[in-house]
Amino acid sequence: MHTFSAVRLSLVTAALAAATGAWAQTCQATAGAQPPLVVELYTSEGCSSCPPADRWLSTLKGRSDVLALAFHVGYWDHLGWTDRFARPEFTQRQYQWAKTHRASNVYTPQAVVDGRDWRGWPALPRAGSAAPVSLRLQRQGDQVTADIGPAADGTPALAGYWAVAEHNHSSKVRAGENAGETLVHDHVVRLLQPVPGWAPAAGLRSQLNVTRGDAMTPRRVAFVVIDAQSQRPVQALALDC
């Protein structure tokens, strides 16, 4: 019995060491010249018309030509169900988008594709123009680094944002418009960190510390480069490691 326990402990220790070593290794990705479509879905568990849009967003998993992000908003919480994924900054983001584009109101579900209100889902528009900058992401442990290359002279001012999103969430809704439903969510944004504007000709290095997701809720870390004035995405990339 003592020998078996010792061997077992040794195997467990070795496995943990191997897992820790693997996690410490570097993973990286480089964006292509043609940026993916950035699909932002503004949604809420308190909105009865949102589940079809949530299901549609889930079908975009695994596509390299699309970066999907689900921003849960909180202005329907007063209907009786508090959306645990909603954040004030996500609600504010939608209102700011409406202000920037002089929209008369906000609504859910709202798909914003490459900075434009898009009511044609589940179809998606064609990809836009080539990216004005290169983008590379690299992860070492809990630190992710984004390197944005310099842009040509005359490129409008750029800014960006980090987004950390998770898959495979579900909620059993007990009140509000979706009472009795079990809702499944992917691409759920859990962290949003804006990156202030920079001089395009100089390029930029930005870093974010983020913990690893568990096996049940895989986590993606994305960086989106935007036109600082219009907020329109011009380059984007995500890491799944």
C-alpha cells in the first residue's frame, strides 16, 4: 500500500508539473491582411427576443473570418431577472455606440457588425477592406501581448480594446420574460478594457494580464483595433490558448 501511494503521488506530481509547464509555454497568432468581421451582439437574459440571436451567435464558433462578442446589457433587469453577465460598462458601450452613430435608440438583440447596425442576421455582410496595420498576439502564462505594426502615413488615428470572452455558459431563468427557459451562451464578454489612441505611424505594444478559463468555459482573449473617430474595427485577432 505504501509503495502504491508513493508511485501514485509521483505520477500526480509529474502530471501537475507537465500541465504547469505546458501552460507556461508561449502561444501566438498573427492576423491576416484581411481582418475578420467583428460581430458585437448586445443581448440580455431578460429579453424574450434575444435567445434566437444568442443561438445564432453560437453558430459562429470556430470561424476564422469572424470575431464574435456577446455584450450582455442590464437595462432589462427591472423586468424581474438579473442577467449575471451584464456589466454597466457594456450597457454604456451600447449607448455610446448609439451616440456616435446618431442612432435614436438602443435595443436588444442588436448586432453591430464592423461598426454598423446589422439587422440582416443570420446572414453576414461581405468582408471589408484590407487592414491598415498588422497585429500579433502572444501569450506567456497569464500575460498576453498585442503588437500592432506601424501604419502608412495618412492613416486616421487608431485606438483599440481588449475583450476576454467565454463559451459554454448556461442559465436557468426563473423570472422575467424568459422564465422557465434554459439559455445557452457563447462568446460571452467577461472583461472589456479600452486602449487609448496612439499615433498610427508609431505602432503600439499593449499587454493584458488574464487568468486561464476552466475546461467547461473555454476562454478567448481578443484585441480589436478601431478607427478612433468612427469606432469601426479595422483589424482584430483572438487567441484560444
